[in-house]
Amino acid sequence: YHDPHVVAKWGPDWYALLSNRPGESMLQTKDGPQWSLNRAYAQYDPGSSSQVVGFTLDNRGADLFHTLTGANIGEEMAILLDDEVDSAPTIQSAIRGSGIITGQRTDQERNDLISLLTAGTLRARVNPEPVAVDSIGPTLGQANINRGWQAGWIGLICVIGFMLIYYWFAGGIADIALVMNIVLILAAMSAFDVVFTLPGIAGLILTIGIAVDANVLIFERIREERRLESDLHRAVDNAYRSARSAIVDGNVTTLLVCGILYYVGTPEIKGFATTLGIGIVISMFTAMMVTRWIYHLVGPAAWNTAMAEMVGTPKINWFAKRHLFLAVSAVLIVAGLVGVVARGRNLLGIEFSQGTRAVVRLNDDALIDGKLPTDALVEQALQRAGAELDAASMSGQSVQVNELRTANRVSEFIAAYDDSANGGNGDGAVSRDEWTLQGRSLEAFALLNSDSDDKLAAEELEKTLPEPRYQVTSAEPDYEKVRQVLNAAFEGLLSSMEELDATVLADRQVEAMNLRIGPKGYVELTEQIVDDPDVGGVFHQDLADNTGGLLMVFEVADDEQAMTPAALQQRLRSTRLQAGREDLQVVDTTVLPLRPAAGQPHRATQFAVIVRSDDVASSSKNAAAWERFATDEKDLLAEALTSRSSLESQTNFDSAMTSRASAQALIAVGLSWLGIIGYLWWRFGSVRWGVAAVICLIHDTLVVVGLVALSAFLAATPLGRLLMIDGFKIDMAVIAAVLTVIGYSVNDTIVVFDRIRENRKRSVTVTPAILNQSINQTLARTLLTSFTTLIVVVIMYIWGGDGIHGFSFVLLAGVLFGTYSSVAIASPLLLGFKQALVGKVTAKADVA
């Protein structure tokens, strides 16, 4: 049996499916033997010392595969996906239940193959050429992310000012290192083509805190050494030497977490891990090398510069207060868990619960509140409409708007108005006349025309032209309710979606093409038709270019509904993307204007629409498939002409899609905790240190999640309004913030642990006196680092905008309670659970 469509090239060779007899092929077909691939995964191959793709089959598949491979050892076996050869490995032995697919692949190619194999049989073939190339803003809309960046820069300036005031000359050195960190991080991200996402911003913020933390550690050590050492040069060297272990341990542990998060994490988590990892490496270099070099370059005169001291070394019996701290933590955790139970699924954001995702396209001259549209204005309009229609799920925190960025937006915009087919003069700019020719408002033109020269040039539009498409994600699962709110919010602003009085021609002669349309309303462009030079007229070449396609013709009732070819193309594309049309074939669409409208030479009232699909053979080869294809396309055209839909696309989604991402996030966090335990066990000589640190991290995570759950109950209270608390939900922004808290908290905890190890010296056990002494000695560093980090976070929380308000709330709570837990929770656990809970304390003797 030979199927000419199941042929493709792999490497230098061509492969074809030659047989479907038992023992010679193993296809996934409805009519064939039912078998399935249970799992595909990456694994290490000792024979080739490389990563390969492993797979396992069900029992039926195992038997079939054993027969197939056993009979063809030494032969190449083509693996076909969507009738394309993806790879052609050589069969090395008879394989039954599981095997591996070898071959030289990049990590991305290997992951793509695993994803395709895991997906199984798809409902439709994937188009190798994308219908459109969109770039969704990184979790936040552009307006909100701009405000977040602005708040971050203000916070950074405040940190620089604080370090300069508190540490004087030393603070200036730290500021030089901090600015160098930011520059090098941005340079590294640019070099590696890393895009800033919200988790990436979280990683950058944490990097600022870690960089300051390393410098604070060194400066506080210099302060201590100067009390003991008269030689200033030696004091500085001793300070750097003493601080090195704490800096290395804290940063290496966090770097280990980054590696694990990147390896098994979701794309959002990988963005966080990448930025933080780059920042850690750079901050270690600047803190331990650059600042020391500057110290020695300037010389001893600078070392005599005074440093402010507001904390000093207190004499607090922290261990004696451990029961109070444990009680406070228990109350917070229990209250948070009650909040989690009380809110139930309402605690989950739209990424983790059911809802609707829709894309709206605004007219090119659309204005919202007299301004060119932005994602923030679109969201405000939705919230107003949701409130007016009493649609709670389409207002407040449960709706999210993302601007969709379209490739070649400016060039396509200019072509739509300046192209001669649409009435333009082809000068590469949009004039006032070209704009009004297509019925656009002069008010919008004036806002786009920033230089007031009555011409929209490409350079100008790069700055002023807004994106027309916005993705709206809501927790509302009802299609119709979402549609109602969108129509109410953007009445008169939505692109080309009014109902037309149009007729799809059937059993008619089309004079402009000298072609008769059959009684079903379409005609197949066979070779016999396109070879006739009299068919098609001026459109003959267009028909020849679409041999094998389906041609339909329609006309509108009057000239008032005439449109440009570009507007019709957009209408057809929007209808094809509507929910419920996932089974349509991927097609190439050609629109031909057949009858110009009176007085509107660039608009038409009669069009030919040609659709062609490589997936559908001619009617002579498969009549049933062709008829289904033709009927579907005719129905699509009819709907496109009469639909009043305001949505370019609309999709329902539920938690099934997010369950895998959630599992990945949990696995990543779990592995990072195991990594911390292992590293601290190795560095400190006992597993107790790692377990204590991880318990501290679990404590911080539970407290932060509990506060997110309780936020809904606090939001309506006077205290909640005073603290700017909203009813936050667990979404990807909160997940990113929790990861940031984990990274921050472990670094904070290790600094205290390192001082405990240093003070313990040769002692076998850790005593309460050593705990108190170590916490008191590092308290200045702990408070100063937390304060500088909080400067940035508080500014982001207050002025960063609604888009990152929940993210900033979690960071704020995490930094506060991460600092608290590293002092009050983690350290007592080093004595063991029994001693930490019931051990007796000598009130003064244990305070150093």
C-alpha cells in the first residue's frame, strides 16, 4: 500500500510509508489495532554518554512493537508525526515494553519530541506556518509593568542613598558595586537573549537584596575587626576572609535552588531562576572582588572613614523567647489555613481555575476615554461594564488584560491604508486623506500624528501606534456573559464585526471570472478549470496559483456595506479563531475583489474567496473528505458575513491545563529543599542544619500563603484599607513572589548559621549561649539587609500599580517573616526538637 502523502525528508534521505501490514508498520489509526504510548521522557544513555528520549508502551503496544522491531533489526524506522518524518533511528534490538530514541538533538529538539510524543493523537494537524505571531506581555500589561519598573528604579535610588548615608565612603563603594551589578545583569540577559518576565523582575529585585547583603556582611565585619585590630589593612583583609564563608554558602545554596528550579520548573519559574542565577554570580564577584579592589586602590585614608551604627551588638536572650515565637507562628499558620479552607477555589487565580480567555480587536481609530487604548484603559473599561451589568467575575481582581504584540505591526498598518489596492498612494506613510477614505476619525489621527504634519510615518507610528488586540482572561466560564460585557465595554470600537446583508452565490454565473458556481455554492479549482485561459479573466493567475482550492463568491446588498479586501481577510480570520472551530483544516485564504463599489474604487461589494488546504486531497481521490472540507468552509464564510461576534477568538479553559504546571512548581520547590538539606549537611557536618533551614522555609511559605488567603477578609476592614490590602489570589505572580521569598529566606538563615558554626569552634554541640551570641552579632546585618530590601518592595507595593500589587504584597510579607524566622524559628531547631521545645534556659548565662 503506497500513500504519496506520507513521505518526508529526514537528513539527506527521503522516507515513505510503504506498508501497513502487521509486522511492518505500527500506526495510530481509528480502524487499526488500539495501542498507546504511556510515557515519553528524557534519560541518560551510558552507551553514548548523552541524553536520549525514552518511552514506554501499553501491553498491546509492547506486543506490536516487539513484532515490528524484531523483524527489522538493523533497519531504520521512521517516526512520523502529522505525516512528517520527525526522526529515523536505527533498530538495534527487539523492543517490547520500553526503549530509547537516539540521535543528535539539542535540548530544545529533545523536549519538543517528548512533548509531541506525550501529546498523543491530535485532533488536527499543526500548521508549520503560524497564522499569526503574537507576543503576550510578561504576565502584566505594558502599562502596569512600566509602573513596576519605575517603582523599582525609585527603590534602587533609595537603597543607594541609604547605603551612602549609613556607611559613608564604604556605602559609596557598595553603591558602585550595586550599579555594576545591574549593568552586568542587563548585559548578560541581553547577550543570552533572556526576556524579562514578572518572575525575572522578582529575581532582579532579590539580586539587589543579596548584593547589598554581601556588602553589609563585609562592612559589619570590618567594624568588628577594627575593634580588635589596630592595623587597618589587616582588619579589612580579615573582614573579607571572615565574611567569605557566609557569602559563599548563602549564594551557592540559592544558586543550587536556581539550578533545580530551572531544570524542572515551568517557563515562569525558569524566568525567575535565570535572572536570579545570573544576579547571584555577578553579585558574588562584585562584593568579594570589586569592592576589595577599590578599598586597596584608595588606600588606608579611606578605611578611617566613620560608619554610622544604629543597631550595635545587643544582649538579647533569643532562646528564652522561643516559645513566644513558636506560639506566634502557630497562630499565623493556623489562621492562614482556616482562610485557605474558607476561600476554597475562590483563592485560586485565573491561571489555576476555570474561566474564559477572549481576544478582542479594536478599530484602528478606537479611543477609550478620549485616549489611545492601553491595556490599563481596556481593563478599566471592562471593570466599568462588569459593574454596570452586575458581572462580578468580569471586574476587580478576577479579570486580567494583556496587550498582544503583533510582528510587523507598523508596516502592516501602513500597508492597510497606503497600499494602492486600498486607495493609498504608496508613499510609505498614511496621509489624512488615506485615513478618512476608510472612514477613520480625525480625533484618533490627531493623537497618532504627534508631529502634526498630517502624515503618519513609520518612525512616528513606532512611538504612537497602539496594539489593536487585547487578550482578556476572566474567571467567568460563561461565554455569553463575557461577550455581553465586552460588547458593553467597547460598543462601537470593535473591528469589523457588524452583521452584513450578504449572499453566498449558488448556481450562478460570475461574470467577472467567466465561471459558473455550482448549486452547492462553491466550485473546486481543478486543473481542467485553471488550464482554461478564458476562465478567471484578470484573475486567471490567482486561480492558477490556487489549483486544488475551493472557490466561493458572495456579494453584499448595497454599497454602504462595501469593504476592503483587508477588512474581509480580518473578518474571516477572526471567525476561524472562534471557539468551537478547532477541527477546521489549516488553510491558505485568498480574497479577490470582483465588483468595485460605486464611488469607492478600493472597496468592493462582490468578492471571491479561495481557500486551499494541503491536508485535503482532491474530490477525485477522496470525495467524502472533500465534501466535508467544502461544507465547513462554506459555513464558515456564511458565519463570517452574518456574525455579530465582538471576539476575535474565545476559549474556555479549566484547571486541567494548569495542573501539570502546578505539579512542576511543587516538584521544583521540593527538590530545592532537598538540595538545601544536602548542601548544608555537607558544609556544616550534620543533617540537622539543612532540616532546620528547610523547616524555616516551609514556615515562611505557609505564613505567606495564609496571609494571601486572609487578605480577602481584611480588604473590607479599615485596617485593610489603610494597608492597601485587596482580596489577593494565588496566581503565577504570587508563585513568583513565593519563590523569591524562599531564595531570600534561605540566604538570611545561612548567615546566622554560619556565625553559629564560627562561634561553636571545636564544640561538639550548639548551646543556647552560642545561639544568642551569634544572633546578636548578626542582628545588625539582618536588619540592615531586610531594611534595604523592604525599601524597594514597599515602594513597589505603594506605587507599582494594580498589576503587581499582589506580587508586592507577598514579597513584603515574605521579607518580614523571612527575617523573623531566620532569627526566631530556624536557630533553636539546631539544638533538636526536644531541646527547642522543652529545654531549660539559664536567663543570663546564655547571653553572650
